[in-house]
Amino acid sequence: MPVARHAAAALAVMTFTVPAHAQEQPTAEQAMARVIHAALAPSSYGDWRYRWDAVSARISSKMHWHIFGPDKSGEEAITRRGWISVPGEQIGVSAHGRGETVASLAFELKGWRRPDGDGADLLAALAAEGVTATEIERRDPPELLHTNTPVIVYRLSAPERDERLLTRTVSCTSPMSAAASRCSVSYELNLGG
């Protein structure tokens, strides 16, 4: 019987430790906030702070990049794609730039959930990272996005880091589509490069 008690106790310990581990997983918004915070360069960095290598060094530990070939000689517009790993969510990341500088990072959450109106979960996650998001513009979405959710532009600021703009856009499948309605939320962080 003592062996059975020890096995039962071990099973109970394992059962109670699994949920605690699951709670440590970040939400999609928390994972995006970590990448966004890291992408904002410290203002003490020089002109090189938004070069591809500098941005990649700051954010690569928080996301994954797809393997890419060498850039074509003289190529002006450059795009890199990757993703953020979060259980149950798909978050695509695209970096866009010209020459040696990253101009923007775009994040796209794809799924069947209906997006909230103003991205409150991401704003709270950014605040937890020390980033203040101040709404500076709200405008009607283009008709081709098939949504009434406004496009919102935020100014991001964090102590000793560059201020940058973050634009939130919701797009949905056409109501004329035979498939079920599906929406995605995208955020574009303008790095100014």
C-alpha cells in the first residue's frame, strides 16, 4: 500500500503543477507587447538603432523568423516574415524596410474570435511592459475591410525609448462570402526607417 500512496501523491503533484505551467504561457497580446517593446529602440542608440541587425537582435528572442535567401543586389524594398508562438493563436509578423533600415513591423492575429473594439487587451499588455499607448486618431475603415470597427492610431512611448506610432486595423471576410465570417486584427508599428 505505501507504494500506491506514493504513486497517488506523485500523480497529485503532477496534476497540480500542470495548470500552473499553463498559466505561465503569455496571451497573444502579451507576446506581441513584448516584441513591440523590444522593437522600440533606446533613444541613446545611434543612427543604427533601426538597422535590420539591430532590430533583429532586440526582438529575435521573442519570436521566430522564416529562413530567407540573400537580398538581391540593389533591392530597395525588403520584407522579412516570421511568427510569434502562442498556444491556440496564430500571430504573423512582417518586417518591412528599405536598404539597411527597418521601416515597420506588422502583426496579424488570425482567428474566428470577434475582435474587441479598441484593442484593450494589447493596450493593457503594453502598459505591463512599461509602454504608454495614447490614442491620437480614430477614423472610419475603408469599405473593403467589411467592418465598422474604426482604424485607430496610437502614439507609443516608454521611458528612454523612441516614441513611435502603432495603427490597429480590423478586416473581415465579405458578408457575401459563402464561408463563415472571419476577422483578423492587424497592428503596424511604424519605426520610421
